[in-house]
Amino acid sequence: MAQILGCHLVGSVPLPDTEAVFRQCLAALPGRLKRIPDGETGVRHMFTTWQAEVFNAYPPMKTRWVNDGVVNGPIQSDEFTPEQIDEGIKAIESTTLETGYDKAAIESYAVFKKLRDEGVIPKGVRLQVCIPTPANTIFPFVQKAFQARIEPIYEAALLRAMRNLQDAIPHEDLAIQIDIAGDTAFWEATNPNTVAKDNGLEWFKHWWEGDVKTYQINYIVRLISAVDEDVEVGLHNCYGDIDHRHWHEPASLAVVVEREIMVRKAAPRKINWTHMPVPKSAVERPEVGLDKYLAPLNELRPLLERDGTELYLGVVHEHKPELTKQMIDAVEKVSPGLKFGVGTECGGGRMTWGPFEDALKISADVSSPVL
């Protein structure tokens, strides 16, 4: 089996608070984490759902779910007059939009520093702060009629939060991860054959004019550009939804790799790490298979090696150690000698601790320390 260099925690962890996350994850993965997230505990445990409250200044613009408040379901698109849209935007602009990502990060850093002083967190480990692209809040939580005009307002708020947390946390202790999730659906949906095979993609209607890929690259690069040169930055690519399921089963990593290559061409700075999912469905669907699913990595490999970017593959599946080993062997077969670390496909906030703890054990068993 290939030598696995370290582990990656995607973001959310099913524990009650930040200190518990730091203590238990570091104990489970000794010497294997270069960065550690705060676990996105409490109200943040379901990815961006807590961001819906950001738009309380004009409640009518907030999403109404068809299935009686079920977040992971069809969205009711209401009709609004131009006057109502203007009214809503004015209400939002009359307040200072606060995403809360900076406040959460600064609070978590205080815990991080305390535990490092106690020797719990090794020196050299960075606090990983996860920031979603605007699409991951705007698409699910803002009525379609408002999305185009809200996007620049919300993006500006995210950028302010990124500036604030970088001003408050020493750069040598900080890493920022850009979470790219629902964005991938917009990209996948540019292929009509893909949409025809999976009606779930029909939910993902972008609000902008022009080329989907170019637009998406531009906003991802704007977030990357907001990270100071001496702060690490990484990417998390995801096919998971708010209910910890896939909205689409990808045929391969082709879309993720295509986007990453385009991002790298446009980004003004180094990307320190990238995380990509390897779903169980790649094995379960004979027409896909691991070799075909993983093959696009060979297109990205020269850029990873040129830039010294760490690759983490989401091959760890709780209670399935043999599947994890099968996936690792497949990576070695498809791209011999490729250096990579491991992680789960997605964050663990919607899991219970037992399965997540098992995923940590598998991660430790198949990997080598990096510190």
C-alpha cells in the first residue's frame, strides 16, 4: 500500500465544543495534522444553515422550504415586484452584514492558543478556518429574485470577515480553507447529459449571466486573493449536501480537476492544499469504478508537484477500513508514487461521534505522521 502522508479534517466535527474537538482529534491523529479546524460546533454544525439569519433584516427574501421547514428539499420560489426587491436590498444595506465567521475564528483561536501553551496542540500546527463561497449561502437561503443583487453584498461581508480574522490571528498560526460544495452542481449542470442522468441537478439554477465556469473561477479566486501570502490557503471540494448525502454521484474527478486547474491559472498565490472526495459510489457503480473515477488526478499531478501543494483524498469511510485500503491501492495503481494524505469525504457535523471516531481510527491506521 502507498505511504500516506498525514490526515486532513474537512471542517465540522460532532463534538460539543472547540476544546473537545482539539483534544480528541489530536489524540486520535497523533502527529498527523498540520492544521486543525475548530469543529464548527454549535449553531455552525450544519455547514451554512446558520447563515440564513444574516438576512433577517428583510425576512421575505429568505428561503421558504416546500416540505414544512425541511432544509434539504424543494424551495418555494416566490414572486416579487421590482419595488419589493429594492425594498429588501435597501433593508439589507441599511445594516452592516455580519457573517460571524471572524468572531467564531477569533474565539476559537483563544482556545487554540491555551491548549498549545498546555502542550496539547503541537507547535507548528495551524488553526484551520473554513470559509464557504457565497454560492453556498445564497443559493439555499435567499429567494431567487434577490440572489443576483445580494451576492456582492454577501461576498463583501465574507471578505470583511476574512480581513478581520487575519488581523486578529497571527499568520503563522492560521490557515484558511475555501469550501466549494454546491458550486460543483452548477458546474456539473453545464453538461446536459449529466443533468439528464440525475434530476437532482435540475434544482441548481445559477442566478448570474454568462459562462458558469468563468464566473465561478472569478469568485473563488477573489476569496483566495483575500488570503495574505503568509497565511496558508486550501480548497475543499464536495458533493455532499446539508443532510450529509450526495446531491449527485460524480462519474469521476474530472469536474473537480478541471476547475482546480483553471483556479490555479488565475490565482495570484500558492494553494497549500486541496481536498477531493472519493465516494463509495465509485466502487458501487460498475460503469464507473475507481480507476476511471481517479484517472483525472494525473492531469492535476504536475501542477501539485510544481507548486508543492498537499493533496488529501476523501477515501476514509467509517466502519469500512477495507474499502479505504481498496481506494488507496487504486490511487497507487492509477498514479504510481503520487503523494497524498487522507480524510473523510466531507465534514462530520451531521454524524454522531461513534462513526466519526471510527473514521479517525481508520485515518490514523492507514497514514504516517507528518510532524
